[in-house]
Amino acid sequence: MLHSTNPKSSFNLGQIYSLILASFFDVLMSYLMCWPEPFFRNGWGNLSLNRSSTSRLANEQIQTKEKPDAIEEQEKVTFLPPDTRLSVKWIGEWTIEKTIMHRVASFETPVAKEFPEELPHQSRNAYFQVVLPSSFASSPLNDAGFPNAAENYPMVLQLPSTGDHYFLWRRIAMAKPLIQKHGIGSVILQIPYYGKRNPTYLNGITRVKDLYIMGWGTIEEGRFLLHWLREKGMKGQLGVTGISLGAVMATMVGSVVDFPIAITTIMPTSTPSAVFVNGMMSKTVDFRKLGSLLGPKTTLAETKKQLTQWLDKFQLSPEYWNLDANHRASYVQVSATHDLFIPQPDTIHVWKTFAANEQVITEKEGIRWVKGGHISAVFFERKEFHDAIRKSFDLLGQSA
């Protein structure tokens, strides 16, 4: 692992072969992700940000050749009140395995009333899985359904990468080793349009607006889950983490809660446009459909410009952060040296944005660089992911 703001580029012959293979995995995955259906195949959708408004713009008409600045005219995003309460229902009992125990719960997503017509009914209920050490199984449960022994146990909220629809991978690849080696429990969130919440059997993000609803829902659900843990007596340190898409959401969730939090991002980007417009994910986007809805003579460049303007509504922006002397955050970042999905300048920008904030504790050495590509890092560098999460919690403890 390299430890710096910018990665070094000296390799031996064996490492060169490994990087070629890593790049192959990234290219292959970019094609598999748009099969059998690409992203945004049904167009733009209603891109008004006026949530719960009865005067919404008509579908497919917010972006036109006559109104190129329509997106910029929309109101800025706002968050739901932090004291909104969740009604969480446990599903089944705790499942006990050799070293871990886990249980699923659900709640109505706090954005259900924000998008009453556009949120698919399959996505109205959020699902999450709590993963704790199996040694807690003999501990009596408190009123919230948690073992009393977990009261001071640190917990990290895990947000999914693109295509990680269910609990299994994050439980086995992330939550289990975090418990075994680092003593950190997990809350694994199934986000809108994923898993049981997917309205189709294919890629559920059929419109650009769907990506907005998914992202906004993930941020709000993540915030409320972390607040719920504190409300239910979990007094240990709390953190949030994610890979790729999950990393983008983790930066936003972690920066808007109102208590100290350990943020760990793995191969993050500062805005979805860096991935969907400029990165390998651009191969998964139906630009032909999007362009046809802007006008018969719309060029690919013009379509990409319009998509960039809208996706940048989710740009990492300190103006929305809720960081102060009482709410400090620690931040640790892992990035891949030859990531074809996340442009390197963009992932460096994420780290610099956090490092520049005096309320954020970062590693002085900079980004933790792992050699390889986006996909190969997920398969072969997970130990570095686990270590980074542990380090983020350690840094947060040092700031107390």
C-alpha cells in the first residue's frame, strides 16, 4: 500500500502484468454493468427538485434546447429535520453463526412522503441488517432489541457499491472480518432500487431522476439510522463507510449528521458526473435516448453537458456540512492507483476537500493507495479496507 496524496508510478514487470489484468477487469465490468439494459434507458424523468410539490414540471421537459439552464434554476437541496423519528420493525430473530450474529429490520423510508408519486412502492420500505459478535448472543436484549453487551460496541454503517443489492457480500467480506479482527459491528443498508426494493428484475435506474431519488433516499436513510442507533442506547463510536457509489453516499451522510462520526471512503468520487459522464460508467449510459429527448439535432457533447449539470447536484460540497466543534469527523480514504472507473484527479479532490476542513481529522500521510484497478481492489485489497475503517475509528477516538 502506498500512503500519499498522489500515487507513485514505479513498477516491476510482474506488477505491470497485474495492472494490465486489473484494467481488464475494470473494462469487462463496465460492459457487464450495462447488460441487459443500460442506465437511464427511459430518459430523464421529472427533474424538479421541488419535492412533494403539486406544481412539478412535466416529465421529460425540464431539459430542452430552449431551456439549457433549467437545472440551475431549481432550488437547492434541503434535508429533512434531524429529529424525525423512525418506526423500526425487526424481522425474525437473531441468526447465530460461529463468530457473528445478525438480524434484519425495516422501516418506512423518510423520503416516502417527499416523492409520493415517483418513489416505486417496492422502495417505500427500507431494509437493513445488524451484524454483531456471536459472543453477544447470551446477553439479554434491551427494549430496542439489541443485546445489552452491544451498548458500547462501535458500529459502522455500510452503504453499497453499484450492483451490491443484498446483505450477503457486505456481511461476509466486510462485516465479519471487521468484527473478528477489529471489534467493529455493522449496519448494512439496502438502499432504494436495490434488492427487495428494486421495481424491476433488471437495472432499476431507468431514468436520471431515479438516480436522484436513490441517492437522496440513501443519504436520509443513513442519517436516520445513525440517529436511531444513538436513540436506542448504542453508546459506542459510530461510523459510515462505502465502496465506490457507497463511498459517495458515505461522504454525504457523514458530513451532515450532528454528532462525531468516523468516515471511511473506498474509491470515492466527488460527483456522479465524474463516473457516468467521464469514467468507465459512461459505457453503461443510454446517451442516445437522453439526447433524443433534448431535440433531434442534439450532439453527444451537449447531452453529456446537460447530464453533468444535473448530476453535479450531488457534488461533494462543504456548504451543506454540519461540522463544528461539537461534531467533528475523522476521515480515511482508500483509492486504487489504476482505477478506470474513478478519475484520479477527482478522487484526490475528495481527500483534499476533507483535509482542508479544520473540523475533520485525517491521516497526515494522505490517501491510502492500493495498486490495481477498481474491481481488482475489491477482490484483493479488502484487508486494506478493513484497516482503513479501524484507523478512522482510532482517529475519532483521539479527537475526543
